Amino acid sequence: MQILERVGMQPRADHKPGELSEGERQRVAIARALVTDPSLVLMDEPTGNLDQTTAATILALMDELAKESACAFVIVTHDVGLAAHQDRVLKLDAGKLVEQMPAL
């Protein structure tokens, strides 16, 4: 329940998946990934279906978890803003590494 609260989903904890919006389902998926206190989380477009406010909340949570628990996040995204928020960015083109961008 603590992780659901941190992603803003505790009030909807008793709802079935069909009763949740796409963004709410995405936040629940993020909570499921984090509940076991992993050392590594792989994410594909983690903020893709979220509004800007909720996306910012999720990014802040990821930052907190990375610092608190040494959890690393590997994120695949087309979102330049999300990529700019990361410590390290690798750019792929046709499956090949074409650019390694410095930490921002």
C-alpha cells in the first residue's frame, strides 16, 4: 500500500484493472515493479500515458528510490524530456549505439 500511495493509487487499490484509466494502470504497473525493492528496474516508456503532473511525480519517485535503495532504472523512451532527466543517455539507431550523451 505504501508504494501505491507513492504513485498516487492508494485510493483506487480495490478497483479492478478494467475500472482504471490507462495512466492509472501504468502507475499500478510501476508500483508492481517497485514493491519487491529491486536493484534494477527495466522500463519501456514509463510516463507515456501519464499527464505532466503525474509523470513528474513518478520521476521524483524514481529519483528518491535510486538514492534511497541504490535501485537503477534502465529506461527506453522517445521522450526527449524524460531522457534529459536521466544521469546517462545512450542513443540507438537501427539497433546500433550511435551516440553516448553526457550526464545532464
